[in-house]
Amino acid sequence: MTSPDTQPTSLYAKREPVFPRRVKGTFRTLKWWIMAVTLGIYYITPWIRWDRGPNLPDQAVLVDIANRRFFFFMIEIWPHEFYFVAGLLIMAGLGLFLFTSAAGRVWCGYACPQTVWTDLFILVERWIEGDRNARVRLHHQSWNAEKIRKRLVKWVVWLFIGLATGGAWVFYFTDAPTLLGNLLTFSAHPAAYITIAILTLTTFAFGGFAREQICIYACPWPRIQAAMVDEDTITVAYRDWRGEPRGKLHKGAAPAKAAPDLSRAAEPAKGDCIDCMACVNVCPMGIDIRNGQQMECITCALCIDACDDVMDRIGKPRGLISYLAYTDEVAERAGGKPKSVWKHVFRLRTLLYTALWSGVGVALVVALFLRTDIDVNVTPVRNPTYVTLSDGAIRNTYDLRLLNKHGDDRQFQISLTSDAALDLTLEGAPGQVVTVPANQTMTQRIYLTAQAGNPAALAERSELRLWVEDLGNTERVHHDTIFNGKGD
């Protein structure tokens, strides 16, 4: 039993803020370019215009929830075509599996929104507060005029970034110039202000304060990725067989004719790692890559840039920390040569993911080109299934749901083909032609009649096909259904 005076050990550890040091190199430059491109796409896309005609919005990318449509440049997705969106989500998942199996968490390290905005926030923090050492000193400094001023300036800039982030998001759901005017005149819908406020605060908190905590605790991908990688996956690793044992680099050299000290045992040869902590100081996750693979590592490769810079300075070959697969590690430890990058990238697992990803993409493209600009759905009226008229004829009732995807009104001609002789009548419309407004869905009730003595009137059911033809361009679609008879 524990003593009543003994307090149990707390399992909670207070977060230690991470202050990454500035680093230059190939991967840091790549991250800057990816950040610029992704943020540019996010902020600029809602303002791109695309002419679709007088009755359609001219915003290139628009999620029109009010009219239940999604516009992406020349592509228009209707609610019943949600399989396109589902296919894109499947492709995104397969793409994530593909890149993870090939090169680890490259998505997390380079293009994840949390990573991109965190990099942006750290950049602002460095501009205002200085590099790592200055930020560490400021963090431990008591609250004085300098600290209050720098923190307030930093937080205000962060809030503006969060505001731009939330504002850009709502612009995807309605006409951007119109909404911006309404926001500035305080006449926009409350939902717009609430959404912007929520996204502003979450961006401010996640990018400014939570940072690596989101990746470690909130994101499920670090725990899922283990199923996506294998011994041939390329990821950031430390060549400990080359770097160990670590030792500080001492300037100067021993005298050339110094007599050996036979009273001391010879020291073991030191490895290339000089324990400078550069790899740790630049890591946005605050981990030490020399401790091996860790769940927190997002493979951003900044530690590679930092280590290569140190190796250049001390005259050692680069690559003490680099992208490396487990099979290469085994081979190099034994004195062999690693596989080529292409053999790691193109293997059975990645080829399978590529085939699945390509298959879904090809299917979506084919479906996109095969779809028509008109759509019809037929619903037979089941209560009652048929009606016997005064002259003994049998009549069935159907509701046709006609969708006109064109930007102008279209006339649709309705007809049928069947082995049985059936009469077609449209409710409220002369002849067999109906006008459907532009970009709208209209329900048209029709009646099919089989005269008394007709085989279709006596049979239990007869198959038929209803046709809808666009008289403007002769495009035709059809829908198969049945005619219910007496069944004598």
C-alpha cells in the first residue's frame, strides 16, 4: 500500500514549446515552393471567373449548396452525380496510400494544411521575434514591454492570416465578389460570419499554439501509416553505423611528435556525428531523428538539410541523415550498396496502388464523357397500379422527373417503344412535347393506356421503354419500366 503522504506520480507532462531554427537547403526550399503554390491555389481559386452563360454562375470553382450543384471550371456536378465526388475522395485516399508506401509521410511533411499553415505561422514568428535562440529567450523572459509588444504584433498578424483563411473558405460556397461586399457592409448571412470566426480561431490556435500537438494527438494518420509502409519504403533515417559513437569536434591537432601515452587505453574512433544538435533544433516536431523511427516524425527532411550543412563545414560526406529504406540500411551495414530509388518506388505494393488509383480515375473520366445533358427518372404510380376506364381500357400513371442541365430552356419530346400497342398522353401538355426550364428539374405526369382486348391490358405486366429527346440537339435518353394489366 502507498503511504497517505505519498502523492501518485502524474502521467501528465506539460508541453514544451518547440522553436525550430531557421535552415537552408534543398528540402527547405522545396517546402517553401509547395507552401507558396498551395496557399496561392487556396486563396486565389474563388476569384477565378469562368463564363458559363447568362443563367449560370461565372465562378470557376463553386459549391452551390442552395441549388445543389458543384461547379469546377467546365464540369458541373448535380446531386444525383455525387459518385464523381465519391470517386475523387477514393482517389485522394489511394493517392495518400501510394505516396506513403513509397516515401513515408511526405504528405504530412510537405502539403498537409496543418504543416503549411504552421510553417507560415513560424515564418511570421521568426520575422517578429527572431530565430530560435531569440525566441527561446523571449519565451523564458518575464512579461515586460518588449515581450508584450512582440507577442501582440505576432498574434495580430496570426489573426489576419486566420481571417484570410476563413474568408477564403466561405468564398467557395457563394459568389466571392458579392459575398465580400456583403461582408464589408455587414449584410451577409450570419452563417458566413460564424464560419469565418470559427475558422479564424481554429487556424490561429492550431497553427500558432497547438502545432505539433495536432499531428501527434489529433491526427489519426500517424497511427494508420504503419499499415502502408514496409521495409522498402523510403523515409528519413539516421545512419548510426556511420555516425556513432558521437563526439564533439575539437579544434586544433595534437603535436606531430607527441609521445604516445601508454598508460591510457586507446580511445575508440569517433563517428561522423559531432552531436551538434542541429537536426534536433530544426525539427518542427521537436524530436531527435537519431533515436530511430518515431511516430511523431513527419519526414519533412529539414534535419537532412541541417546535417548536410554541418557535414559540409567539417569536411565530412553528406548523407549522415537522409532518405533511406530499411533494406538499404541492412545492405549498408553489411558493406553493400543500396537499391536505386526507382526500385523502391516501383514495386508490387506501389504498382497495385497506382493501378487502383488509375482505374478509378479512368472510370470517372469515361463516366464524365458518357453522361448526357438531360436526365430522366420514371416512377410508376402504385396506388392504384392501374385504372379501368369506362370503355374497359387499362391506364397506368407515371411521374417523369426531367432534368435539363443546359443553360437555356429546352423542349423535350416524350415517346415510347414497346411490343404492346400503348397510347401516350401528357398531363397539362399538348401533344408529346414539354418545355423544361434551364438548369432545373421538372416532374411531368404521363398516362399510358391499353385499349380493351389489347394483350397489354390482359397481361399481368408488359415491358416498355420511355424515350426523352432534346429537340434542340436530338440528344436522347431512355428509361425502362413496365405496364401493369389485369393479369387474367
